[in-house]
Amino acid sequence: MTGPRDNVELDGLLRACVGCGLCLPHCATYLVTGNETLSPRGRLLLFGEVLHGRLPAAAPDVTRPFDLCLGCFACTAACPSGADAVLIRQLKDLGAATRARRCDPLALLDRGAALRALRRVGHVAASVLGQTLGMHWRRRLDGQPLVARVARLLGTVPAAPPTDRALERLIEQLIAKSGLPAASPLPAASGASARAGARVGWFRGCADAALLPSTAGRLRRLLVELGCEIVDPNGQDCCGAIATHAGRAGRVRSLRRRNLAAFAPELASCDHVVVAAAGCGLELRDYPAELSTRVVDAVVLLERLAPAGLGAVPLKVAVHDPCHARHGQGIVAEPRRLLGRIPGLQLVEPAEAEVCCGSAGVYGVRHAALSREIGLRKARVLVATGCDLVVTTNPGCLGQIADSLAIIAPTVPVLPLTDLLWYAWRTGSRAPRSRNTLTDT
Amino acid sequence: MAGADLVKDLKREVGTSAVLVDPASLTVYARDASHQAYGRPLCVVLPETPEALRRVVAACARHRRPFVVRGGGTGLSGGALPADGAVVIATSRLQRLDPVDPDRRRVRVEPGVLNEAVSRHAASCGLYFAPDPSSQAAATIGGNVAENAGGPHCLKVGVTAQHVRRLEWIDPQGRLWSTGRGGALDRGIGLRGLLCGSEGTLGVVASAELDLLPLAEATVTLLAEFPRLSDATRAVVDLMTSGVLPEACEIVDRVMLEAVEAAFRFGFATDVDAVMICEVAGRAPAAAEDAARAERLLQAAGARRVRAARDADERARLWQCRKRAFGAVGRLAPAYVAIDVVVPLGELTGLVEDIAAIKAEHRVEIATVFHAGDGNLHPGVHYDDRDADLIARAQSAADAIVLGALARGGSCTGEHGVGLEKRHLVHRQLDRTSLRLMQGIKDLFDPDDLCNPGKALPRRELAAAAAITAQVPGEVSFRWDSLTVTAPARTPLAELQAEAATRGLWIPLGAASRSRAVGPGLGGALTVGDVIEAGTSGPSLLGHLWPADAVLELWAGTGDGEILRAGAPVLKNVAGYDLVRLIVGSGGILARPLAATLQLKPAPECVELWTWSDVPGAFTAEERRDFVRVLRSHPQPAVVVRERAASGPSLWVAAAGRDREWDLGRLGADLAAWSEDHGLAQPVAVRRTGAALASPALLADLPAWAVASADWTLLTPRDRQPDWPRPRRLIWQSRPVMLWTPEIVAEEPVGWFADGIFRDGRLQLPPQPAAGVPLPLLAGLKRLFDPQGRLPCPDWLKRHLEAAAA
Ligand SMILES: Cc1cc2nc3c(=O)[nH]c(=O)nc-3n(C[C@H](O)[C@H](O)[C@H](O)COP(=O)(O)OP(=O)(O)OC[C@H]3O[C@@H](n4cnc5c(N)ncnc54)[C@H](O)[C@@H]3O)c2cc1C
Ligand code: SF4
Ligand code: SF4
């Protein structure tokens, strides 16, 4: 797994772990199994044993904990001793290397066409199942191991309201149901208005563009209305996150090359390259500097643009931070500040906010049972806040949380954060009047 | 393979997936947060319910296989490490919390619940669980109980044992027991106290009923920079003896500061030798007053700068940094020996000087964090496990520090436990009799030595060679700089209270008064020995719970005439089993108190008593609710006495607090408003301050008291036993919540076993301990301490001993 040259350095990194155990309650795989072998401290310890030749690297009981690691980085954020971010990356690679040895059709999910097909099948299947088995179809299929994997694959395909009208109807219904007092929009002067003129490169990201095209469309329009000029180079491809996770280094390299080539002519004139999915955002940070330094998460950009005059959304809203945003890029305050701009909206903080939802790329399908447990745990803490609505910023998390909420609390929906913001903007005082009547796209 | 049958059995008991036997898991579970090595387990079991936990223990007992319970594995003395071939029983799946009972301020939880989760759970009721070890995010309640964990905020309100009301526990044979009724004062043989801090060597905690405290209205956290460490340690003594009792008082030394700053970039000064974190809390004006006083004091003591945390956010970050300090050491050195010594407060500065000398002599680096207000220090001696010479130097430096603390009258461990790590040191602290009794207790509870073997007590050879014999002190001596007083058992408590009062201090032990009006109570004539033997308490405790909490050190004579010294003259101590809590309140059946070191605390500034004369016989539900709401809305502990009397006062309320309008003044105004709302005459109020508090008649106008039911359902005891008389008088206390039915002890206060019953004006003992208490073990303890039966013995125990003998 590692060359002897690296061993000294790795050994040094391992020694940074003082074994205090403070990372344990942040690790989703430990929380749901109670098994310390599946905890960060356990994994680091095993890693050390392997490094020193005291445990065989290839034994299944040794590789399994690494294979089951979500790569969520929650542990590194919790660890007081530091230095293990690199180590967890190593651990992830170790897991990925194990996976790469197997032939895995799931790795093909990084192709836009495959994802689009999956979305269609997923949505059709979900609606058919919903009609035949009733709204609790997920729960009913749950006990069936044979169909469980397929059900999961279909159930966790991220979905968002396909049309603006559908989104509006959903939010309006929620508001009507929620008992929160309606707030009047803040006076427009209380927020800075959109700053015109930023030139923003648009990173499509296969997952976002293919899975949530309408959400991506709304975000684009929102950015434009807030004064951004959008540049959308052709020839873009998947960022490479799925291939990385699957341990397919060759594919990662070729995807990177392709994306760099697509952006090359535009980069110099772009202030930012905006990414809607946190997972892509983190992957892009590993790109060469000319791209990676310009990468900005859509929520962060929106927060900087400080949209003013938003319409009221009197709902209790819980935010789920994708690990790739929270632990990978340190994005925690921005989504909360952004939502804080929406009059009447009440933010609620779930317990275990830093814990992964169990989506983690293709993990949800590969380790269906464990991922499901993790998702259910996440859904439980979210529901415990008493929220009307959950928002998040990564398609993977969106699908996973929707699937889990559907089992635990089918009346609580989960939406992309930017969709909620789009709604507040459209119903607010600053949206362009001509298009303020809401239209289907 | 040896043990295969057991593994099969275990799989049958808890399911295949809950038993781990793969080499990777066995490797992982052979380690914990201590840097100790012990053995390799046979298997790891993850039971999901307390009943499954019990079955697992029973299976181990059947197969005579050693086992160890593991909570969060954050222990620093190696407590959770398995002996070779032992079964590790992990409680990580035992995570259920019952709903909080906001009236009784209690919650029952399973042992795998994380410490922090309890406070989070209780927050919606405005309550929290006080013990907050720095590891609280990852440590479990089972582990906290087993180690009797402390934490920065235990300074004012006490360590885990003071917040555990009742345990359900599994003995090493796999039988489920309880520690009693969970009453206000579980008097009698102190099983609860014995189990707390027993490091999982006497049994397994299956559930714990915890006391919760109300969250403070306001908190001020001061950060003081001290150019000299010795000034900081002296400032602690000044502060603690000044009458301000902080919630927390911590020191971080320079080396540790640098590590913490590098890790978390809080903005600590790193050009000073020490930073002190001092937190005061309470009602907003009180916190402000205390903070101003503390600030002046710290400045006078040599602080370069004192500032308050700006807001809750900064305070939270500050505590995060402090609590993760141990982890940050990982940035300085690959490993460290975490020492956990405690000394009397007055010795703190001396010990710090010792450590500096040891550091130079052994050429090692040491970073120290202090639970300074408790006199508890954690010097971490750095080493690198690849450097044999350094390891040896670090170990000898660590031992030298511990011996230095012992020489200053301290303890080798304040909260981390003996575990594996300090087994070679305990016999240099404890006397021969104590060691013999502790081993006897272990043999009694766990005759086959299966339950976490090889921990907590010294190896038998070492114990046998122990050289210390207990010397009973012959006269009273106050150590004002350490906030303790040592006194022979015959000393009248009132005498000590009077002396303490001259410095604005008191001993938080009840029964300071004798009420002639109502007959002989547990009055001023009581001696230190009486109070310890009977475990008496009373409303005059005003917010303090168990008498044992005030007893730091106890000399006692066993039935066969041997003398033991339990505890140490320090505020925190977990070396060996807690014989103090075992003996205090046991009615003299185990050992006779000979002398004790008691804790001094700042006395209440002022006590006020309100009396109503014509309160009708019974409160309506609404009256009662309103009344309780008034008392609840005030942070001061209040005591309510209610009497069904033909004439004279029939309702009393007493509260301790400050002589200020915003404090007792406000309570008085609320009580007056309540009276008016309910058509009662205004109460007569008497306020006592200063010297008047010192008089033995502190609360002489209150009827005398004794202890009864645990239940606070005000004025209507719920689980009254059918043969109990209807009490004529009831006392309710708001913090900790408890209800007393004081149909008083007429003569000698020999109250024991939790809740007495009252008949013909006398306290009578229940026929036997609460259901679920292990009579055979109590009888065994009696035989161990009093083999010839020379000490008092209640009837039920006699019957049991006779039956056992027959
Ligand atoms: C960074 C750090 C900071 C710390 N700070 C503090 C501090 O401020 N104060 C403090 O007191 N301690 C502190 N500790 C020590 C440790 O966290 C405590 O001792 C804690 O109570 C251990 O809890 P645990 O659940 O991790 O128990 P474990 O380490 O798993 O076990 C400790 C002992 O408890 C026993 N045990 C566990 N569960 C049960 C049960 N259900 N029944 C019977 N026995 C059981 C085990 O057998 C073992 O002997 C710290 C440790 C670390 C790593
Ligand atoms: S990356 Fe996530 S799943 Fe993996 S060890 Fe860390 S916290 Fe656990
Ligand atoms: S928090 Fe860090 S130092 Fe502590 S056990 Fe986990 S990885 Fe190791």
C-alpha cells in the first residue's frame, strides 16, 4: 500500500494520534455500529500495525474497516492532535485501492449519460412504487435484502422539484402547515444589494447538471439576477470525485485534463469558478492552482453577494452540511448567514451536525445496509429539531437524506439550499419585476 | 481453541454480529487512551440492552473467564484494557436515556451514554449534568461512574459520585442489583459510594440515575495571565479562601499553552508562565459581583492582565481549548505520562516547585494543566517510545512527582484512577488496614477474580508489604490555606462551625442546630463522630447533599480493633475504593469513626426564614404549583417545612443567599406576592447575617428534622409504605430536590438505611434495605469489617448473618 520511503513519514503522522478517543463520537460508522474497529482511532491503530508488519495488510478483517470508511473527514475536524488529515487521506486511498482491485459497475456512475438515465429510472420507479405500495414504500421494501440494494440505488437518487412552480407550491404548502408567524420582508435597505460585474466560470459537475438540472438552472438565473456574468465553457466533464473514491487513478487524470482544457481559455478572465456541489468543490481544490484557487462554493459566493430584499419564508429550517463542505472546505457559517437573511426563517441546529449522512459517493449502494443505518440516524436527529424543512448543498446528501426522511418522517422534505434561496429571492422585493410572476421553465 | 465454547455461548446470548473475534478488532480493543499495554482479549461483545449485558457477564462467570467493561476507552490509567484472554464488553450500544424528570431533576441513563449527551438531553428543561471531564464528548457515564470522574466544573458542585443517586449494577456473577432507593440520603452501608470509583472491578453499571442541576442565569469567565506560575498557584489559594467559590478554576502552564495555542490559535498569551481560567456563575448581579471581586484578587496576586470572555461563543471556544489540551500535546511529543496528583491547596505552590526541580534533574519536558481549585494537577511528562533512555527518565520523573505529592499529604490520583498505571504506587499512600479491607472487598464481590482483574489495587505481595499504619490525630487543627479541618470524633460539630464562621467559612454538614421548641433534634450537641456515623443531614445543609461529601479523610476503628485511614485531606481522591462513602452514614455497623478531616466552604452570607401561621391544612393543586414555581424561579436552595399543627406556624421557608435586594429580597417579595394571591397573611421574615449565622442556632426556629422519603411530590409522598404513619410535618428542599418527613428522631440519631419510617415520634428503621440491594454482600461486608460482631447490628442483618451461618 505504501512504499518503504513513505513509511517513516507515515509513522511520524501516526504518532500524532495520542489515542484520546475524542474523534469517536464524530465518526458515523462508529456511531451506528458501536464497533471501535470502525472508528478513526481504530483505523489509525490498525494502520500502524500494518505499517509495522504486525498485521497483514491484505487480510479482509484489516481492509474492511478502511473500505467502510466514508472518507468524510469528520474525525480530522474533531482531532485536537492535528496532522491526521493527511493520514485520513491515506486511509481513504487504502480503502479506494482495495475497491479498485474489484471490477465495479458503480464506478461508471461518473458518466453524465449514466446518471441521467439513473435519474429517469429512479424517478419513474419511485413514482410507480409510491403508487403501488403507498407512501411508505421504502419502509416496506426495506426488509428485503434482494431488492434492498436496488431500492437504495433508486431511493437515494437525488431529486428536487422539477419546475419552479412545483418548488413554489411545495414551499407554500410547508408555510401554510407550519405554525410560525409570517414575517414581513426586511426593508430592502438593510442588506447590500447585488454587486454587478463578477465574471463567474460555471462548473457544471455531472452530478448536479445531470441529476438536478432544474436546481442548477435556478441557481444560474439567481446568480445572473444578482449581477454575475456567467461563463459556461464547453467540453467540461465530471470533476473526478467518483473516480477518486473508486480508486481509479487513470480516469481521475484524464478527467482533470479534460476539465482544465475546457476552462483554459476562460480562466484568466474569471473571478471565480462556482461549484454547486460540495463534493465537486473539494475535488476541484486538488486541481492545479490556476483553477483551484478560483473555485468557490455556490453558497459562499451567494453569501458574499449578500442578496437583499428577500421574501419571507416563515419555516423552521435545519441545515445539513455536506462533509465535503463542512470538513473538506470549512464551510459552516456561510450557509447559516445566508439563510439568516431570509425574513421569518428560523434556523434550527441538529445534534451531531458534524456527522456524515452516509451518502459518500457510491458508498450508499456499495454498503447499502450500513449507509442506510447512518442515513436513518441522520434523519432522526434532523427530525428531532422539529424542523419543517431540511436543506443541504450536495446532491448525494440530498438523495440520502430524502431516502431516510421518507422512512422516518415522510412529511419533512429536503431541498437544495439554493432552491430555497431562489424562492426567497423571487418572492422578495429585488427580483426583476418583469419576471417576478413565477413561470414554469 | 480455549474459550470457543464461551464465544459460542455469547453469540447465542447476543447474536453473532455482536461478538467480534477477528484479529483486527482484538488488536483495536487491546488499547485505550492510556499508553499502557496489558493483554489480548478473547473476543469483544457489544450487547444492546442492559439485560443482554447481564447475560454476557453471567456467561463469563459460568465459564470462569475474566472480563472487562469498556466505555469510551478514554481512561488514562488503563482501566478498560483486557487481561490476556479476557472478554471485552463494550457498552457503546447501550445509549438510551429516559426522559428527564424535571420535578425531581433526575434522569436515568444506560451506561454507554456519553457524558455530554446527558447535558444536551437535559438542556431543554433548563438543567445540566455537572461533572464535565475534559473527555466528556467521548467518555461514557459508565466510565465516569467507574472512575468517579471529575472535571473543571466539579469545583463548586462536586465530582461524579456526588451526582449519582442510584445505580443498577451487575455483580461479577451476573446478578442484577441496585444500590438502594435512590433516596435523598441513601444512608446505610454506602454501596453507591463504594461502586463509584471502583474502576469496574466490583461489578458492571447497568444504569445510573443522575442528579441534574439548573443552568445558571449568568456566567463570567475570567482569563488571567500570570508572568509567574507560583503567583498563579498562590492566587488560587487566595481566591478559594476569599469567600468566592468559583464554578471552575483552572491553570495552564507555559509549555501546555504553547501546544494549545499552536493547535487551536485561541489567542492565549504565550509569553507568560501561566494562564488561569476562572469562572463564576449565578444570578447576573451575583456573577458580576463575584467576577469583580475575583478580578481584583487575581490582579493583587500578580496577574499581568485579567479579562473576561466576550460572549458565550468565546467562552465555549476557551473551554474547547482547555478540554482538548491533552490532545494538543500530540503536537509536542509522540507520547506522555499523564499524571493525576492531588495535594492540599496549601501545598500547591510547593508541589509546583518540586516539579520544576524534578524536570531539571531528570532532563524531561513537562506540560501541566491544573484543576487548580481542587489542588489536582496533570503534569504530562513527554517521551518518545523509540527512545529507551527517555522512557526510563520520564517514568522515574513521573514517579518522583507522585511521591512528592504523597509527601505533601496528597493522593496519587484525583480522577483518572489507579488502573494498571499506578498499581505500584498505591501502597505508598494507603495504610495496611485499608489495603487489607479493600482486597477483602474485592474478594467478597468477585471471589474468582474475573471482573477487570489486575486493576485498581496493588498486587497482593505489595499490599502485604505495605508499611503505613494509620495514626489517629488527637486534636483539632484547622488548615485555613487548604480549607480543611481535622478533628477527633468526639469534637462537637458546633464548636468547629463556630470557629469556621470567624473566617466566613462553614462545614457543609447539617444538624448545626438544636431545636428546643420541638424536642431534641439532631442538635448542637452532636459530635463529628455522631454526624459521620449517622450520616445525618438536614435542611440546614441548604443545598448540600450527602454528608459524606464533606468528609475528605476518615480514621475509623473496625470491629476487630484495627484502625484505618480512608481518603486523604484533599478535595478529590480516587486512590483505591472509597471507604469514606462506604462508612459514613452506616450507623457504625462497619467501623466506628475516630477522627476526620472535613471540608470548609464559604458560608452563606445570609439566611432568611419566612413563617406563616395560618396556612390551611392542605394546599390545593394550584397553590402548590404556584408555590413551587416561586421557589424554582430562584437559584438559592430553599427549604420548606409544612406542618399540620393545631396552632402556631404551619409553614416555614428558609433560604440561604446574599443580603441584597436582587437576591433574598426578590425571593421574599415573590413569597409575599404568593401569599397575597392565595389569601394568606403575609409571612414573618427573619434575616440572619454575619455572626448570627455562626451560632449553633442557625436555624433554630425550624423544627428539628430527620430524613425520610426521597420523593418530592410536595406534601403528598407518593410511595409511602402502607404501615407508615401519616406524617405530621414535611420538609421539602429545592436543591437538591428532596422531601423530608421529619417526625423526629427522639433520642439518638441512628438513622440508617435510606429512608427511615416514623412511628410514635421516633425514627424507625425499615425492616430491611430497599428491594434489590444485595443482602449477601452487605452481610459479607459486615463480616469483613466486624468478624466478631462487636459493633451494632440491626435485626435484619442479624437474621441474614444467622441464616448465612446456618
Ligand atoms: C483528553 C482526555 C481528557 C480527560 N479529562 C478528564 C477529566 O477532566 N476528568 C476526569 O476525571 N477524567 C478525565 N479523563 C479520563 C477519562 O476520560 C475518564 O476516566 C472517563 O470517566 C472514562 O470514561 P470512559 O467511558 O472512556 O471509560 P473507559 O476508559 O472505557 O473505562 C474506564 C474504566 O471504567 C470502567 N467502566 C466503563 N464502563 C463501565 C460500566 N458500565 N460499569 C463498570 N465499569 C465500567 C472500565 O472497566 C474501566 O476500568 C480524560 C481522558 C482524556 C483522553
Ligand atoms: S473519515 Fe469519516 S468514516 Fe472515516 S474514520 Fe473519519 S469520521 Fe470515520
Ligand atoms: S482525536 Fe485524534 S488523537 Fe484523539 S484518538 Fe482520534 S485521531 Fe487520535
